[in-house]
Amino acid sequence: HTVLLGIVAGFFITRDLASPLLIIGAAATGVLTVVLVEMLNNTHLVREDTAIGLVFPVLFSIAVIVISRYAGGVHLDIDAVLLGEIAFAPFERFEPFGIDIGPAALYLMLGVLLVNLVFILVFYKELKLSTFDAGLAAALGFAPLAIHYGLMGLVSITAVAAFETVGSILVVALMVAPPITAYLLTDNLPKMIGLSVLFGMLSALGGYWTAHWLDASIAGSMATMAGALFFLAYILAPERGLLAIWRRREHQRWEFAQTMLMIHLFHHEGLPEAEQENRVDHLGEHLRWEKDFAARVVRLSERHGLLQRYNQHLVLTDMGREVAQNEIVR
């Protein structure tokens, strides 16, 4: 919504709704939004979400007031400039010197891609350092604030150009879903960037052919494909996926139960009551375990060489005794 102010400013300069200056104005307003939010946030008087809540409506309201006061007869809003449709992108041609060389959107986004690529390649080290440790970056002589604003400026330009080309659904979906999908799969930044690009490509290609097959919205299908890839990673990611978390918690649960059993046996080892306390059928009473649960813990402990069973009596091995002692000391 804040970019509407830039669109208004561009229109008043050119008086042309088709002028590229409207896009430039929208991008500049996006950067201005970031700067104002950062300024408010850095005062430490308001939180970042509060700063966003203050800046967004103010800039949008200014644009609405200006339109209603000075451009009431002009169809001037975000829809007029920024909400593109990918299915219609091929119809707007790029014709330098009267020669049709393809869709204008292709060359626009290619230019944006090259600018982003050059910026990342040239300033990769600075971007990485200032993003993860701005204090260290400043101490080493970098300018983390300038790098941050440069990055936010590129994000703004990319978003505005993409809004005009493919519409809001795809911009939001492909800016968010591929990176967070990659984040679920790796902590390595170069790999994360590469996976983000890969997932973006898979979302675009898979979504296009899904839309072709279902005769449905291309943008909606691509966004759905991006969401589907995220959902798969959310479930199946080897470290952060739900299944991995469930397996890890189950492992920790049984490991903790075995440790508790080792401590219990160790406390009673060598004492007169050991004959009674260290029996399988007594674990439920002493440790409040269900019979099946206790039996499984005993089987796992035997398999791991922590104890030996003689009929119903449990005896610690040297390994089991060491586990108990280490836990007690800890």
C-alpha cells in the first residue's frame, strides 16, 4: 500500500499512467518505507511491528488524500500499475526501433535478475557479515546500514517490477515459500540460496503445467506448487521436518526412560532390597510405568548392553553402571 504514494508522485510528474517513472516512484517509496521503519525502530521507543503499523497507513493515507484532492478524475491506484497477470505478459511486446524482440516483461525481469545477481556476487561477503553480525561488520570497517538499505532497495525494485509483470500472488509466494523451504533443508547459506532458486524454478514449471492440465490460473497454480513443496519439506525435512522431530523426540523419550532405569537399578544395587526392587514386575510400581512400556524399556536396555536379565531380576552391566554414575554426577 505504501508504494501508491510513489505511483502518485510519478503520475504527477509525467501525467502518463504507462510511464516507467511510476514504477521507479513505487520502488523509491518502498525504500522510503524501509528507511522510516528502521528509523522508528532504532529509537527503541516502539517495536518493529509497531513502526510498520505506523508507517504503512501514514504513507498510504497521504497518497489517498493527494489522489482525492488533485486526481479525482483519474483511475489511479495500485491495480492500475502494479497488479499484473502472468498469462497476459506475452502480449505486451518489447519493440526497440520497431523490431519485435519478445515480451517486454522478459527483458524487464532479466534486467532485474542481472542487477540482483551482480549485487549478490560483488557484495556477498559484506551481505553475509552485515546480516548475521552487524556489530562485527561495523568493527571491520564495513557499512552494514548502507548494505542493508542497498539490499532493501533491490528487494523493493524487484518486488515492484515483479508486481507489474506477474501480479501480487506470485511475488508473495515466490519471495517467501522457496527460501523457507530451503531453510528447512540446510543451514549452509550458499546451499540455501541454490535450493531457493531450484524450488522457485520447480514451482514455476510445475505450476505452469498444472495450470495447463487443469485449465486453471497460472499464478495460482505456481503459488500452490510453491506451497506444496514447502509442505513436503515441512513434513519430510531430515533435520527440521515434523517426522524428524517426532523421531527425535521418541528417541529421546526411550533414551531418558533407559537412563531412569539405570539410575533406579544403580541406587538399589548391592542392597538387601535389590532382590525386590530390581525386578521387572516391580518397575511399574516404583517408576509408575505401564507394564508394556516397562517391558520395552528393559528390552531396549538389554539390546544396548546396559543390563542383563536373569528371570525377572535385572542386573546392571559395566556400561549401564557407567551411564547411571555419569547421570548422577551430572
